[in-house]
Amino acid sequence: MVIDVISFTDEQYAALSEEQILEVKSVQLKVNKLRAKAETLEAEMKFKLLENGVGRSSALAYYTARETGKIEQEIEALREGLLFYLRFSAKPESGGSDAPYTVDYSLTYEERFTIVKAYYETTYTNASERYTAFKADEVAVVYLGELYPGLHDYFKNQAGA
């Protein structure tokens, strides 16, 4: 199964608990059903328009855009719900006490990102050392959620790795 409802790295999925993985799978299955529903609705409407002799009208584009918009809103709601669940259930057993920066799970992912990025940029002036230290940070994998891959790539590009 392809998981595209959230963008986590394999490393981040490996850090999730069994319950969290089951929740991700459940939401992904719901998203897949919604996407299949969107395709079915479009095909049904196209058939009805062709059957009624108005297959070239703009009604199909209008109907498709309207229904796709509704389904995309449902998908976004599922995605936000999953991210909210992962945000508050991702606390490691140690609580992040071994992290060198402030770990506060009540912060938004963007605030967490800012804290972690600022820590690594102020602590490590050498880009290679910064990237190596960030790669070794197991707390950041869970703590940053979907923003981890972006920061990882940012530090990796700076290091020229």
C-alpha cells in the first residue's frame, strides 16, 4: 500500500507505535476510497451526459470540479485529523528528555521546526557536522512529524551530502 496521505520518511514510520501505524493505515484506506469515489462519480456523470446527448457541454467540468472539491475537503479533514492524532500520540517513552533543545508536544509542528532548526544552526557552524548531528537525532524524527524530511533535506543540501 502506498501511503500518501502524509509525507513521512521510512525512518519516521519505523518510529511509530503499532497503534499509530494502524491509524495511518485506516486513514489511508479512507482516502483511497474517497479518491475512487471521485473517479466513479466523474465516470457516471460523463455517461449520463453522453446518454442525454450533451456530452460536450461544460456541465461535466463544473460537476467534476464541484464534487472533486468536496472530496478534497474530506481528504484534507482526514489528513489534519491524522496529523493531530500523531502530534499528540508521538511522545516517546523518554519524553524527549535526551534532546538538546526544548521538547514541548503542545507546540505546533511549525513552532517545533523553528526550535529544532534554530538549535542546529546556532550550535553547529560547520554544515557537515550539523547534518551529521541532525541525522543522529532520534527525537527529531518523531518530534517534527511531516516537517522532518524538509529539514533533513535542508541540512543535507547545506552539507553538500
